[in-house]
Amino acid sequence: MAPDRFLNDFAALKNSGRHEFYVTPGVHGEVRTVRFQRWKKKPELLKALDGLLTTVAVDDAQIRGLANLIGERASPQDVDLSLMVLASQMARDDPNVVLVTDDFKMTTTGEKANLGYTTCPPSTFMQRLGTHASQKAASSFNSLSRRIRAAEMRYAISRVNEYDIQAKLTWMVDSLITAAPPATKPAQNAGSGASEEALSTSLKRALRGEQIKAKHKKKIGPLIEICAPMVSLDAHLAGLSTKAYSTDVEGAYRMTLLALSEGLEAFGLGLAPLGEGAAELANTAIAGYIQRAETALGLMAKMSGEPSAARLHLSRALQAATLIDDQHAEMHSMHQLGLLATGSDDWERASRLFETADRQAQSIASSRLPYLVLSGITRHLNHDKELAEQHIKTAQGLVMEHKAEASRVLAKIGTSLLSIDQPGLALELLDEAMECALESDQSDEMERLADLLLMANAAMTKVDTLHHEGLRLLLDQLNTINEGSQKAFEERMGEIEDQVVQHMKPLAETWNDWQPSQRLIGDGGPLTVVRSEVDEHGHTLIVVHHATLGSLGVWLPEGRLPVSPGYLLSLGTTRVKVAPPTVDLQEQHSIRGIVAIEDSSALDFVVPTEEMTGED
């Protein structure tokens, strides 16, 4: 989010008179040297926010009193305590006071001491600000919220051994679910009764647990209870989303399908005796719950290698989103459907979906870059060269404006293309992402991109090479690298090419007797699945990639395992044999060796779900 835009949007919310933002003097002391690292000249945080925050002093005696109340051993730091005291004091006069913190201990301690305020993490705070901002500002706040949430999740997971991560993640997810935008003021008919729109709004609010007018509640009648089974779907999905990785996507899919089926059955039974008007109200009210459930099912089906089921679920999600005119959800569904179409080489359908998603992005001031790039690629592959050029030219302007952000977006698209077994397409985009990362001096991102480029090269087949003739020239237009960076870029890519050459050679060492898996994978780290194939005898070959070893073929004679590109495979404690690849397998998959597994039940597959969706 650009500095001026963020500060102006934040100031607009404060000047509206509906919001006030407070800190204590201790906060000033704690963050006095903190700077905005991505802003020009890296200004100090508090100086940039001067005039937007009100500082309120809290007596030391009050801080010590709170420490004694909750017990010194369980007490947060004094700065945190000062904020808790201030929030508690303000909550006596205003029940809407919210303490924004990423410290889960401040939340649990405040609840135990019954201090009267609520808490939310910074990501939810930004999302809530977006609900009160202008449409353009809302998009910026929501984008920032997603980036903060990803950082919060990574940090929480990094401290998994220090506290109850499940509880913290559940709190984060719950705060997100309850951060629904406020309902619009119900419109009234000229007469004394409530309009259909007002009743629809009141029903949605009631399902979110909000208080509604007694007369509206009376008119809605039994619909709140009838819709209740569908509301529980959000809790089910929250339970799934508290896991950074899923070890049983098929199991989660079946559980979610059962939850949706049971909810719809109960909903239908309750609604059947009622009239058309009530049915319309109820179906509109539950459309959001259906959209979220169908989206989750679609993504899980995609990750399980079931594209037909994924398309059905995502199409239903799109239909539900249109019913409630949720443009963000519509855009998300079209994006995922476009990726599925791309994975099956249906370029025309993919183009239409991405182009429509781009129009939605424009209407809600969301980022257009992923949809423009994917529209350009699929139009090119469909031989619509003029349209492809138009899309890429427009995308170029966005890339040149914010190269650091462009690097992240292009890498995300590349990863999603790898997950649908389109390494040739991914390779071209990762190349452009590397240019942008180098020019914006993102060393960590460059290392990550180098690993992705190695994987994409390893996953390439002859078919991929033929597919994408001329695509390089088109995508080269995305970024114009400056002369000073060109040499450094060529050197970096030369290093990667050298690694690619080494990874094309068979392993120097193989062995015919069983050996501990650690002998093959010394660090015990996971292998990334590139593709999975089943031969005519029902045997499975899983092509995997390792950053050091390159590509290997894992041979499973027991039959098919439901894995897809992007899955992470750990060998566990089983023993392995390693044989040289056949000429055909080496040419087809660029694998360096064939790995036989003594006990396939020891294998552990996990799905990095966030990375495989193609979106934040």
C-alpha cells in the first residue's frame, strides 16, 4: 500500500468522527526506532502517524494493580498492561472498544480478568477499517489485511513449540469470520411494514449473531432457526483453516461435503412447508455460506487431482456469489475456474474467465495484474495474438510501477501454474519475477525464486517446450530491466542454468540393497511433487524435486496415491533402494534416479494449501 494513500485513507477514517485511535506513552518508547521499511526514505512509524494517534497516559499504580489481579507470573509486559488498562477504562463508557494486538496472551488474560474489551489481530483490524472506508480505500485495506494475515500465520507457526498454536490460530480465524461488514440500513416501504430488502438484511444480521428489531424478527419468523444449520458451515471451515498444512485433503473434502449435505438437507426440510417469499429470503441469506463451502470443496478437489469435481464446486460457488452480488467472491471463483481450464489446455474458456475476473477487479479497485497476465498467456496460446499483446501491455504498466509487488504476484502465479502441471508457463513467469526481485533488491525472494526455477525446469517435458513457442517474446514485455541490472540478472540465471545441467545427469551413486532414507535425503526435508502417473499395471510413479538432488522418481507398486503437483512428500523412517533411470524415464521426466520404498505407509504427504490456491 503506497504511503500517501495509506495515510490519507487512515486520516479519512479518523476525520469521519466514527473512529478514534489510542496508544499509551509506553508504546512510543517501545517503537520509537521502528521504521516503515518499504516506504521511501524509511520514515519512523510514529512520525508518519503523527496526528492520527491519541496518546493517553496510564498511572503506574493502575498497571501494577492489573498485574496483581492477573498474577505477576502470568502478567504480560508493562507496555501491554498499560494498553489493557486503557482499553478496560474506555470500555466502561463504550462497549465497542477493541484492543488491536498480535499477542494472544493479552487476549486470554483480558478474558480471564473480565476487562470488558474485545481484541483482534492487526490483520482483522485492517479488514474492519476497510468496511468503513470508501470502495477504493477498502480494496487497499483488504489487500494489506491479507498480507498481514500471512505474516501472522507464519510467525505463529514458527513458534509452534512455545505455546498452544491451535488456540491462537482459532482466535485469528474466529476474529476474521466475525469481521463481517456492517449491514446497510434497512430500507422501509411507504407503508408501516418492512420491505423485502430490510427483512433480507435483518435475517443476514441475525445469522451473524447481531441484534435486530423486534418487528423484523417477528416477520422473519422461523427463518433464523431454519437457516442455522448452514451457519455452522463457517465454524467447520474455520476448523480446517486453522491448519497451515493439511495431511488428509481427501478426508477433509469428505467431511466438508458431509457437512454441506447435512446443512442443506436440514435447511430444505425446514423451508419446504413455507411459501415462495420466505424461500427467496432464506436462500439469499445462506448464499454466502454456500459460496464459502463450495469454494473450499473446489480447492480441495483440485488439490486431490479431481479437476471435474473441482470445476463443479467452483461453478456452484460462482453462482452463489452472484446471488448476493459478492464481487470479490465472483472474482476468486472465476480465477480458480480459469486455472482449472488452463490445466486442461482449454485456452478459450480460461481466457474468458480471466478476462471477466479482470473486469471485476477493475470494478472493485482490486489488483488486476494476475488476471491480465493469465489472460495474455491464454489468449496467446489460443492464437489470439492481438488480444494477448493488449493484456500484456496493460500488465507491463503495473509491473513497472511497483516491481517489488510485481515480483511477489508473478511468483504466486508461477507457483499456481506449477500446481496444475504447467511448468512451461510457470518458467516464463518466474523468469520475469526474478528480474523484478533483483531490481527491487529482494535477496530472500531471489533465493526462493531460484528454487522454483529449478523445479520448473525439472518438470518440463517435450510437450511443454512445443506448447509455448513464442511465449518468451510476449512475456519479455512485462518488465524492462535496466542496463545496470541486466548483467547481474544474467549471472544469476547462468548459475541456475548450471544447476539445471547438473540435475539432468543420473545420480553418481545408486544401491540395490535397502538403505535408511536419510542416506538419500540427508536433511530429512520434504520433496516437492512435480507430477504423479499410473502405468497400465496400476503402479504409481511420483516425480519429485529436491533443491540439491534435482528430480527423482518414487516408485510405488501398491497402486495410486491421491497426490497432485505441489504436495510435499517426506520419506519418514522407511528404507529405500535407488536405481538408475531408464532412458525413456530420463527423457520424459528428467529424473536422475528411481527410488523404491520398502514401506509406503511411512510416507507422509502434506499440502501447502495457501501456496496452491494461486491467491492470497
